[in-house]
Amino acid sequence: MTSHCSHIIGETGLVKISQVINSVFRSCTYLLSRDGCTWLVDCGDVDSILPLIEGRLKGVLLTHAHFDHIYGLNHLLALFPDISIYTNLAGLEGLKNDKYNFSRYHEDPFVIDTPANVKITDDGEFVSLFDGVKAQGIYTPGHSPCCVTWMVDEALFTGDSYIPGVKTVTNFPHSNKEMARQSEDIIKNLALNHIVYPGHAPLVE
């Protein structure tokens, strides 16, 4: 099953943002492109992502390491073995454990093939994307300990920590309802001056 749609949804500064709605739970992959280079936020249906990559693919920013946001990574790494994947320590644990990332329960167990490609970022740390453009990784745990919201200029890639109009899921193992509330408060405050790009597309009625 291919992605439901992909199209240009906005721009942040001189960075073009494209979206792919993946076939698993309508999770979203975002592509950030500028100056002949592309970064991804999360990775689902690679076959639908590939046509949107402009120039060199440099890396992936993970909002969290649940199956529906990471299942395309091994396919992507086979095609682009030099890319880096950015997450936190809990995210690395999720990438290496099919029980933690829930893929074991979706009849398609996922464990990352090349953990050496994974780079750990601290809370508030910056990752250089393009000349003069950085992504700041802000820890927003609650839905999962591995949740990171990525801020790039006026864009906020919130994963499942905050989906406007949808209650944050906190009934998974390792979820924490109070931490989720605190993280939502942080994101909502940032969203006053930013555009939110959440981890899932709305359901089609």
C-alpha cells in the first residue's frame, strides 16, 4: 500500500516543506529541502518519499521511535548508507528493540540494521541542516520517553506529543500522563509563534 498523498504544504524561510501521509496509521513524513539537499522528519513509506527528495539526502530527525514513524528506516539506509538519524537515548533504545517500538505486534518486527548511523541529541541541542538553518531538538516526553519536537525556523514538528484537536495517547507502556501534559504546554506555548506539523494526518470522514 502506498502513501495516501504527498504535496507541498508550506515553507519555512527558504526551506521547502513537503509531506507524505504514510500507509501505516496515516503517520506523516516531512521533507525539508534547500540548496540541493533534503532532510526527513520521521520515515514511513520510502517508495513515496523517494520522488520528493531533492539532491542529496543528509539525514532523518525522529520525533519518536514508535513503529509507524520508523518502519522505513532500514529501506532508506540501504539506499543511503551515509545518512545520520537523530534521536535521544530512549529513541535509540526503541530503534534497537521491536517490543519497545511496538513493531513486534504489527507482524513486521523492526530493529535498526545499522545503529552506528544513529546520533544522540541532548535536550535543546541544535542540528545543522542547511547553511544558516538549524533544527533544535526539544524533549517532549509523555506519549513516550523518546519524544522530541523539532523546531526549524517557524516550523514545529511535534510527532505524537501534540496533534491539534487530538488527545495525546498516554496508555502505552512507558507513557506518562503528567509529562505529556507538561510537554503539550511547552508545545502550545511555542505554537503561538510557530506552525505545527504533527505526526499524523486527520482521518478522512
